[in-house]
Amino acid sequence: MSARPAEASELHTRLLRCTLEVENARSYWRHVAGAVERPTAEQAFAEYWFGARSLARVTLLMANFRARYDAFPEALRTLGAWTGMDPDTRRLICHWHLQLADPLYRAFTGRYLVERHQRVPPVVSHAAVVAWVGEQGGARWGAATRIQFASKLLSAAFSAGLLRSTRDPRPVQFPRISAEALSYLMYLLRGVDFAGTLLDNPYAASLGLSGGTLEDRLRTLPGLRFRRQGDLVEFGWLYPDLASWTEAVLAAPAPIQTARAG
């Protein structure tokens, strides 16, 4: 049996060359999810998967998307089948998969921005993020790299809906999340090795979902029966895995209503 998929734990610099790329990711899901053989960058370039991008850029996108999506094959099949996904959900799924693939982005969005949201006023600046990046990387990154990292982290967080502006001071916010999207996250994490628990993790926390706020949302999710009695917590999974959830939920005739987190 193959090992379970797991979140990345080693710091790397891929974010410097490829941020959230929501629409390009959508094209990648559509082309790759049902492919019999692993598509190449040359094929994606020839077929204009990502529009009029250079072969070098297409090669870079393919390498990053493989780390974010191919590393979680069950999720990739779901994303390829989810043709009716709304734009807000698409951004969040790209955000979660970037978190899975990039520990620096995961810490930035799942811890640092959450802490900033609790301040008055809840804002962040480029200079503050540069300093934070230096604390995470120690002496491995020079000043120019720290500045570039800060810009890319802020850009990705803005694209994910976690920031309201691209100009300092940048207000921190928690974006909208549908019941479908939160269900996807729970079923995804159920099959992934990650630091934390289903009730305490940076993926949900980055959207303001933790403690009682998260538990209240879990009680309303289709496909999941969540109960707590004192210290006893019970997850009642209606489907054995993400693939089964996909077949049942994505085939449902009516869309699930959207609500704000918190």
C-alpha cells in the first residue's frame, strides 16, 4: 500500500515564482484529472492550457501544480469533476492546496494573519511581513529574498480573499466559505497526514474557523454529522472518503447555500 498524502514540511522558494494562480489551476484540473498518462509541459504549451504563456512559464506552472494537486490524487480527481464550482470556493481550494504544499504560506495564513486579525486595527504591512519572513528563515535568506517573499505572500493572500487591499495598511479579513467548500476541506484533511487535528489546524483557522465557530459550522454540513458532549467529540462521516463524497454531493441537484464564517 502507498503512503498517505502529507502536507509539505520543508521550507522552499517555489512561491517566489508561482503564487495562487486560480484560473490556471482550474485549467490544470480540467486537463489532468481524467488523463490516462501524465501530461507534459510541452503538451500543455502546445494545447494552450494556460493561454499564450511561454514554454518556460508553462513548465514552471506544471511543476508547481503537480506539487499542489498531483500529490493528492483523490483531491485532483474531485477537482476535475467539480465543474459547477463557484469562484469563491475555487479561490479557497487553491489557497488550501498552496497551504498543503508550502509550509511558509501555511504559517503565514494559518497563524500570522489570524493573529493580525485579532488586533485593533486588524491590518498588516509589507514591512511587517518582511520582518516575519526573516524570523521564519533565519539567515538562509538575504534582504532581497525576504522582500520578495513578503510581496508574494501578500499577493497570494489577497488572491485568496484574506486581505481586502493591496496597499498598506492592508486590512485582514476572513472570506466567505460555502458548506460545500468546508465539507471538501474536512474530507480532504481526513485522508492527509498533517500537523494538528480536524478541529485545530491552519487550514480552517486561516478562514476564522476554530473552536466553537468551527464546531457550529460542522454541525450544519451535509455529508458530516458532528457532535460534542463535554470532552467527547464524534465525527460521523456519511461517506468513506473524498471520492465517495464527490459522487454523492457533486451529483446533488440543488446548490448548498453560502454563509459567512464566524
